[in-house]
Amino acid sequence: MTSHVLLIEDEANIAEAIRFILTRDGWTVFTLQDGAGAVQAVREHKPDLVILDLMLPGRSGLEI
């Protein structure tokens, strides 16, 4: 069974590097670029793990 991770990161280069490493290791990765839809994405995707940047546009990681 594949594990799912929700990656919320606004820097495209950082998000791509993390996504690459996780998918190489067998994770299924869903990414978001801002905090506005983060709570809804967690409810929708029900990830096994959330990787969350603290400084995001729309809604900070601390608020989430």
C-alpha cells in the first residue's frame, strides 16, 4: 500500500526537490503552493503525512 503525503510549499524549487525524493522512495505526493486551501486538502486527501512550510501566502503554516 502506497503512503500519501501532502506537501505545502510555496517555493517551486524546494517543492520539486522534496517531491522528487519522496516519489523516488515510493510516496505518492500531492502539492499545494499556498495555505489557503490547506485544511480542505487535508480533509479531501487524508494524507499519512503533511509537510508544511510555516511562511505561506494566503494562510501561514502556524494558522493551519
